[in-house]
Amino acid sequence: MAELRLEHIYKTYKGGVEAVKDLNLTVKNGEFLALLGPSGCGKTSTLRMIVGLESITRGEMYIGDRLVNKLEPNARNVALAFETYALYPPLRVWENIAFCLRAKSIPPEEIHRRVMEVATMLDIANILERKPSELGGGEKQRVSLARALVRDPDVFLMDEPLSHLDAAQRANMRVEFKRLHAQTGRTTILVTHDQLEAVAMAERIAVMNFGVLQQVGSFEEVYNHPTNEFVAGFIGEPPMNFLPGKPVSENGATVLDAKDGSFRIRLPDAAGAKVQTSKAELVDLGIRPVHLEVTRGEPELGKLEIAATVVTYEDLGEEGQLAAKVSETNVLVVTPLI
């Protein structure tokens, strides 16, 4: 196990395309961190630089106290579980797991010990004689994990590991990943675009967009205190609603007037001070769908009333989801079942 430090990391491809820009990130020794963002945000390029499959354009990367920029992948002691499993079809499960150890000329008795150790840990000791074509998706994923873990890596990386599994298998494997990390204590990075995976498994979340790290923190931090509008809109399901308004001063306070006249709200003092300091002429009011209520009469004292037109309603089993329009802006509301 080791701490991973990325200091001012850049990745520029041919044509001047910057996939990663000035990335500064520290993954603590034994921490489980999720690198989260939409497709094309730079998270996979970051993972490939950590492994050594991509060169670093600028910046420095440390695993423990070692500068690893120029080290070959096999010298970094970093293991990667691939999205597509990447198992060798002609080889049995046992041979797939042992392959990297045999390549290093490790003694047979040590290979046997380590293979059986990870196979028992991942509950695949009963399928070691099968070939990949005889396995289900969840079993293939476990074999892929075993092949990475058998190397005893300092840093363990997973690239979209659940994307090819069905819903039930994904739920089971999320539990397995948490158990596995608790059991091994390895420094682990999960690369995913699925916030549910990130929230369910990781201790901290690093959110990326357009190659730039937007925010790092626990789910509670990025959900309740997003650093910008992208993070606010990306974290949370359904996503946050944004209603545009114009800030005006009124009796020493800051009031937000909707552009279309659909609402008028006094901002809290701290938020109002930030808006006044920014001198912004337009401000987006962010409201999460779970914080909206549908009413037909007068609103409760202290609550803001916003006129809206219902468009659709979905019964999602445990709750409802209502889509409405506030003037020309689409709004989602999570409601009790109607």
C-alpha cells in the first residue's frame, strides 16, 4: 500500500487536445477514491497515466516516495481491473490469475499460495478449473479482480468495472468491492461515470469535467456544498433544478427576482453577500427535486411559492417524479406517490 500524489499533471494528445489540465490530487494510503465524471472528462486518461499506459505530458506523479513518471508499468506495482475483463479465453481461471506471477518467474509454491488466497477471498475457489467462456458476468469480474490483486499492488485501479453487469449483479458487486477494500486495505481508485457506484463504494469523490478537477470530498460535501454549477447539477439523482433570476438590493438584503416573474425570494445573508460581491447581473437559483413540494392551496408560512405547469408524472414504485415547467424552464419534483 502507498499514497498516490499527482502534482500539476497535464496530458496533451496530438493536435493540442488537452485531456487533463493541471490535475492536483492526493489519494491517501489505504483510501478508496472514486474518479467521477461524464464521458470525455479525462478520468480514463488519468487512470492510464497512473498505470503507465499513457505518458505524462507535464507534471509529477509519486507512488509513496517514488517518482514514477519514467517507470514502465511493470515497475510501478500498480494493478488494473479492466472494464472488459480482458481474460485469456484458452486459459483456465487458475492460469488466468497466475499468469502475471509466472511471467515474473515466481516459485510455483508461492504462486499456488497467492492464487488460492485471492480465490478464497473472492469466493471463486470452486471455479478455478473452468474457462472464461463457462463463466457468468459476475464470475468474470471476480476473476479479473483476482488477477489484479494477486500481484499484491501498492495501488489498485478499477476502470468502469460494473458497466457490463445487470442491475442485480451490480448491486452485489458493489457490496463485494466494499468488503474487499475493508479486507485488503489497499489504496484504491474507481473510475466511473455512475454516481451511484461512486457514492456506494468510495470514501471520497473527485469530480472531473473537461479535463479539470472540479471538487474533491465526501458525497455529503459535494452534494450539500458543491463548488460550482457543474458539480451541483452532476451530483444528485434526479439532477438539481436551476431557475434564472436577477439579484436586486432591498432594505439591505439581496432579493432574487425571476426573469419571468414566477418567483421572488430573499437570499440568506451569506449567499446574498456573495452575489453582491460577484456583481452578477443574472444568478441561477439551484433547488434539488427532493426539496420541492406540490401544493394546490396557499403555501406554508416561510415557504416560497413558485407557479408551475405540470407536464408529466412518473410512478417509480417507492416515490413519484413530476416534470413541470416554470415559464420556459423545465423542473423536476420528487413527490410521494399520488
